[in-house]
Amino acid sequence: MARNRHADDILNVNVGGKRYTVRRTDLLVDPKSKLADWFKPGTVKPIATDKGGLNPLS
């Protein structure tokens, strides 16, 4: 299911089991990075979530 993704979104991510709350713009700083690929606005690929609904980034 595609989600509406905006550059100013606040996201909750799981990095190695630790929860972080970040702005989408922080994940888009390097436009060539995998994070930018996953979280850029207009992306229609579903991003996996863990049991808590967080995006796992480990």
C-alpha cells in the first residue's frame, strides 16, 4: 500500500533495536543514499515496519 510521503514528515524508525524520531528531511540529506531512496517524497515502494509500526533500519 502506497503512503503519502511529504518532505516535512516526522518519522519513527528502529535502528538496531533503538527507537528514533526523525524528520524526513534529515533522511534525505544525501540524495544518493539508500535512506533517501527509501524515504523520498513520491516513493511508492512500501517500507517494512516492525511489530511496533516503526521502520527498521538495521
